[in-house]
Amino acid sequence: MGPAGTMRRETPGTAAGVAELLRACADEGSAVRIEGAGTKPWGRPGADCAVALRTGALDAIVEHNAGDLTAVLQPGVSLRVLGETLAAGGQMLALDPPLGAGGAATVGGLIASADSGPLRHRYGAPRDLVLGVTAALSDGTLAHAGGKVIKNVAGYDLAKLFAGSFGTLGVIVEVAVRLHPRPPAQATATATTDDPARLELLASGLAHSALELQSLDVRWEAQAGTVLARFGGVAAADQAAAARRLLVELGAEAAVVEDDEALWAAQRAGQRSAEGGAVVRVSGRPTRLAAACVAAQVAGATLVGRAGLGVSWIALPAAPPGDLVTSIARVRKVLAPSPCVVLDAPAYVRTHLDPWDHPDDGALALMRRVKARFDPTATCNPAVFVGGI
Amino acid sequence: MTSLPATGAHDAAAPLHPALIERMVAVCGREHVYTDADQLRTYESDGLLQYKVTAGVVVLPATTAEVRGVVRACWAAGVPWVARGAGSGLSGGALPVEQGVLVVLTRMRDVLEVDLPNQRIVVQPGVTNTEVSVAVGPDHFYPPDPSSQIVCSIGGNVAENSGGAHCFKYGFTTNYVTGLEVVLADGDVVTLGGKELDHPGYDLLGAFVGSEGTLGICTSVTLRVIPLPETIKTMVAFFDTTAAAGEVVSEIVSGGVIPGAIEMMDNLTIQAAEKAVGAGFPTDVGAALIIELDGSLDECEACFDDVVQICERNGSLSIRIARDDADRALIWRTRKAAFAAMGRLAPNYFVQDGVIPRTKLPEVLARIAELSESYGMRVANVFHAGDGNLHPLVLYDGEPEAERAEELAGAIVEACVDAGGSITGEHGVGVDKKRYMPRMFEEPDLAAFQMLRCAFDPRGLANPGKVMPTPRLCGEVPGPYRRHPLERDGIAERF
């Protein structure tokens, strides 16, 4: 990205305005940097862009169909405002990334980056909750796929293609999402251990039990591990007590925490780094959790993880950028072949290593063909994504 | 802009070149290449019997390498092909192309790996849906459960993004596929995802699942499986009207309970299913609502009484609570027999697969009743009530009535779209519903679909004539000059 001062800022107020802007930029050969609230400066630093397009003026909750548990949203809606609006009706969009409820993150940025939080264990990632999408493409058209009903197989599922595409295929100008009832009560069972292998075993015991978990997380910090199992529902406390019993049977000292919000806020926060640090997202497996904890410890980092899903975030403390590059390379080497994607990191780091790790060659070739079809002029967020897409 | 030869280049009237058939024989072995008219006829329809097309050759590859060999030969010859699993689909999605190649994957039926510590299973595409749950049992299961699960294949489930009765709570095929090995139309083999989530790059898994065989052939599928719930409580409540039963669905869901399954059958469906299964459902009621709560014992017990009260408050005539596993199985057998049982009410039927926002249920059911009356044809309704997926069955008697029955079925689909829904919830577009696609999608939407298709299959050889309402060609991608594979192979020239 070029110096911010040289970019022309545009904040279109309509979907058609976004499409027109993209077409005009494509025609004149100008690249467009696409952003929501700018809370996730991830990926490769990208190419110089003449225009910075922000979605902030597209901030309407277009529909909230409470009886159908669906909503239609513009991309600039903040997760905080959305959460408050839906909570009034006892509902939620079951995506709880960092900087969501308590920050500035937007719906569009969340979906374009496929970020997620602890609720993913039960409800899935953005891809799993997006029912339909309307995107502005660089040819100036507005393309719509999917629908606003929770079950629909008509046409290609472009909503999933756009989820996690980092704005490289076009600009999401509207999404339809599935909502869920807010659990009437929540409670968490926790246990601690200073042995990574035991932490993996405790998490595995919970993941393989018939307990209906809302979230199953682990934390590894300062040579100590915690497993956290959260339950939601009218009988949340009973379920947490059952999880505690299971943890005790597995030989752990365990407790139930009913006022548990702070525990989970800390889990979300662990997915982001302090200024000057870096975060590596490890696409691992549940059976490699102990290895990920050890890798974090060796790097002097903390780890939070979705233990049942195998995805972990290793947060490296602030250090000179060259040292971060070395640390990240070591983490990747130890955890290979698990893909290790660098999220937060100084631009130097994101320039001196590939934040996207190594996708399968065949898959990458196919991804390039997808990009070439949707954005043949490379107008949208050029060079930020895998393989320099 | 140069257009590549696509389906238009294929001559449906001319028999396949003997050299192509010999190539198939070399790849798969003579006993796995069918060319006799009688053999070809066996494969002329999928589960939707009103469409029949005879393929030029049917091949049954047994390995990824053989699939690749078949597809590469088709690419070189410019011949379209259709992949097919068990052939139980209900949209004509696996209907052969005239004088094309039909690639039948039923010989690829090995469970390649069961990795319960990571809650994954890796299977070949011909493994049936039921076999997956059996392979990970008794403590885990694979939630998507189409009614045809005993016969339908995972490859077909991936192509169609199959659902089933339990997907309102648990999600669809697409929520469980974490990895695929795919043979593309040019014969390249790509790996998408794996056992891990969040592989870097575009979510091509998400794009591929539900693409109805138009983007390639999956030759290996990695699926997520989950622990069986601690408890399952199943009941059937009977009501005077479907409207009353529909109100119960709304109250349960808006009260914060997500049942494992919630299925409605109307009077005609109950009559047919009861004749077939004899589960003891009353045949003089307006609606049966099967409600299944599953999950934690504490949670289910806390919610079950609420659900019973909601039923009673809305005038339930009687409630039958499954006594044991056998009784539960009997209730489900009644529901899953609904389609097959229609033969007891009428010689033929068309099944529809529309989806509506759940709150529109009363008005759409009223519209269906109106249409049924004005056409003078009976329509039985069975549906996944939680997610608003309707399966109206238009009953008719033989060829003379077929055209009007189809017209009525079409009017029902349009009513679903008008209510803000979809033309298909789980059966797919195939050939049967492609004419309705313009009701849901405008030209720029269809053009975007074509962009995806062209990225995967620039020559349009994979299952052409399905999904898209009209045939389309792929233009060359503008930009720096690159030799197209067709030029490289000497098949096409630039003008």
C-alpha cells in the first residue's frame, strides 16, 4: 500500500455507487484498497492503490427477520451495534471475533477476513452462517448469490467464496446471515495443568464426550495451560457441572465459573497481538495441540486455541521485526505441515515472509484462475492475498 | 475475444469415436466400460425418472488415476461427461449427456481412513451416507441424513450439498466437508483443504460443495464427524390443521430451542405413510409434527416439557412420545417413507423442493391448497418445518395428467420464490429446475456463476446443460497473452 496521504478516499453510500467506483477505477487502471473499519491489517502489504474504499457509509441493518432467525446487513454495520440490536430480541449473530462486541469491527470485514471467536465451536465460521451475498465486481456489476433462507442450494455458493477472500474478488455490499437465539444462561468449566500433553488429553476428553459444548478453548501462557468448556442453555450450570465431573475423572482439578464473561474476553483478546508483536494462526489438528503449546512456549508466546477444531493463535510479544521473522519461521518449521498464517504483524514482517504460508500448488493455480475471472483487471485489493493474488 | 469450444462443439447426434472408447477401455478395463444399448439404458435416468438421455459410453473407474485418465481423454477429445454416484438425485443432475461419457463412481467405495482422535473420516465418493455413520460409530455420527441415506453416495451428497431432517440444527454437507481431492476437467488433480480447517486462500471447498458436478469430480472426501448426543427425545404431536402445527414450530424456535429435527406431514402424507409403515399414526388428523430434541440430558429435559406445553396450547389432539429406540425408529421410518409411499395414493407424483422463510408457512400452504383446488389435483405436503424446506408432492395419474401436474408443481415453486424463498433446498437445480433460475437470479448473478464455472472448467465439459438456465461459453480472460491449453494441444487456434 502506498502512503495513506496519496490515496483518494471514497466512502460510497450505495451499492451501485461501489460498483460504479470499481468500474471507473478498473477503466483507468487504478487499484482499490478495500476496508471496513480497518481493524485487521493482515495479509501481504499489497500493491500501491490510488483509491481507498471504505464501507462505513453502507451501515444499514436492512432486515431483521426475527421469526425466521435471519438478517440482511450492509457491510459497514459494526458488530457492536448489530449485537445490541439483536440482543434486544433475544437473538445473536453467533460470531464473536476479537474487536467485535467491544470494538469497531464491521460485518463486511469479519466476513471478508473469515475471522471468528470461541462460538465457532458450536456455530461455525462466517462461511457457515452466511446465507447470501451481493458483491460489487470490478466490471461494474452487482452480483448476488444464495438467498435469505437458511436452506438453499440454488446456484453456486459464492457467499462462501467471498467469505475469507480479503476483498480480492470484489466488494461485499450486502450479506444475508443466519441468526441464533441467545442462550438464556452460560457457564464454564475450567481446569489447569502445566503439562501440554495433559492439556491435550483433557481437551480431547471433552471434545469426544456427549456434552453439548458451546465453546471448547485452551490457553497456554507462562508455562501453564487452561482448558475452558462453555455451555449455553437453560441448564448451562448443570452442563458445566457435568463437564467438571468429567475433568475430575480425567485426573484434573476443575471448577465451574458461572460469571464467566471475563474468561472468554481474554480468549478473544489472545487472538490479537500488542503493537510490535505478531500473531500466527495455526491450522492444526486436535492431536497436535500439545505440539502447538510447546512451540508457543519455546517462542516465548501465548497460545489460545479452539481445541475441538484444531485452530490455534500463537501471539508473539513485541520484538524487533527481524526477530519476529525468525520466530515465525521456527514455529512454521516445528508445526509443518500445518498451515501457519501470519495475521497481526508489522509490515516489515509481512514483507519479509509470506504471511499465507504455502497453499497446495494445484489449489493455488485454481485460485489464480478464480481471481482472473472475477477481477481480471486486478482492481480489488491487489497483491494482499495468497500467492500475491 | 476468442470463445473456446464448449458444449456446442459436441455433436450429440454422432456416436462417440471408437478411439475414445478404446482409451476408456485402456484406462478402466473392458469389463468396466459399457457400450451395449441395454447397459446404457440402465443409466439413462437418475432418481428423477421423467428425464431420460442415453450416454455414448458408461465407464466405472476404480481409482483417482482412472478417473483422471477418463477425464483427460474427454478433454483431449472435447467430449462432455457427467459424474454420477448412486443416481438417487431428484433433480436430473446426473442425467447423461447425449453421446457423452457417464462416469459412474460406485466402484470407489472404500473408507480410506477413520481418524476419530481428530474426528475425521476420509472416504471415496461411492461410499454411502449411512456407511459413514456406521464407520465412525458407535460414539460418533455424520449428521447430514438425506432420506435416501441408505443408497445415496457421499460424492453425490457433496455435489448436491445434501441436507436431511437433522440439518436445521446440525447443518448441511457443506458444513462437514473439510477436504476434497478433485479431478478437474483438464485432468489436473487438486487438493482442497484437508483434515485441518482454514487452509490459506479462497474457500474453494465452499464453492465446490453443491456445484452439482459442474466443477469437477471429487475422488476423496474428508468429513468432520461429531459425538452422538447424550440423549434423544422424540415425539409426534397431531393437529387439526397444518397452520396450528406451523404455529408450534414458530413458538418452539422463537422460544430459543433448536430441535434436532422438526418435520411436518399433512393428512395425505400421513395416509400414504401409514399405509406403507403402519406405525399407528391417526389418519384423520390434519397434520403430524415430529419433534426431536437432542443434546445434553439436562437441557433436553428442561426443554421437553416446554415443547409439550406449546403443542397443547396450540390444540394438539394427541401426543405420542417415543418409548424406546425401536419406537423412535418407527416414527422416523414413517417420515422417511413418505415419498415412496405416495405410490399408494396415485400412480405418479412430482416432488418439489421449495424453501420459504418459516414465518411464511401459513400463507404458502394456503396458496398451495388454492392451486391444488384450481387444478383439481391432490398435493401432499411433507416438509422440514424448522428450515422452511417444503416437499409438496403433486399426485397425478399417468401421462395425460403429467403436463398439468408439472405446471402445478412449477406454480408452487414460484409461490416459494415470491415468498422470499428458494427454488431448491436440497435436491439441487439439475435439469429439472434450471428454467426457474431466472426467477431467483438476474443476468449479472448468472454471469458471476459462470465466472466460477469457467475458472474450474473453461471448456464446459463437466455436466453441461445443468444448473444454468441457458448454455454459456467461457470467454478468454483479458490480460497478458497466455497460451490456452487448447492452443497448446493444437485443438484450437486464435483468430
